[in-house]
Amino acid sequence: LQALYKEKEDEVTALAGDLINAHMSLEDAKRAKTEAERAIRQHQNAICEGIGDAAYGVMPDGTKYSWKTQTRKAYAVEASVSRILRKVK
């Protein structure tokens, strides 16, 4: 879409009325994503706490988790230009 629609700086356009559904669905999806990410962190933390100082933990059903230290190499990100959609308050 960015290749198709170049920004016309400071131009404002009235959005079609049917886009209100897209707006409402977007807001609902963002809320659901936030709640899901919070639940994921909570459950991951519970499992990590159960593993404690060990490298692995095994569930009663045989499911195995690892919680190991990882080293990540540094890297540089090249500059880029793109459009970003944000709701203006």
C-alpha cells in the first residue's frame, strides 16, 4: 500500500462511513492482543518460576520446557522511511 499511496503532507481526507467498522474492529483487536500478551507473560513467568535455577522443566504430561541463558550478538539496523498508521488523540 505504501508504494500505491504516497503521503501528501498536511492533507486531510474524510474517511468513508463504512470504515467505522474497521476502526471498531481494530480497537477490539488491539485490546484482545494486549490482554493475550499479558496472559502469555503471566503463564510464561509461572513456568519459569517453576523451573527455577534448572535449565529444563518437565510437566506431568511429559511436555518439556527449557529456560536457558542466551547471548545475542549486536547488530545495526539501517535507516528506513515508511508510513505508519496511528490514531490521533
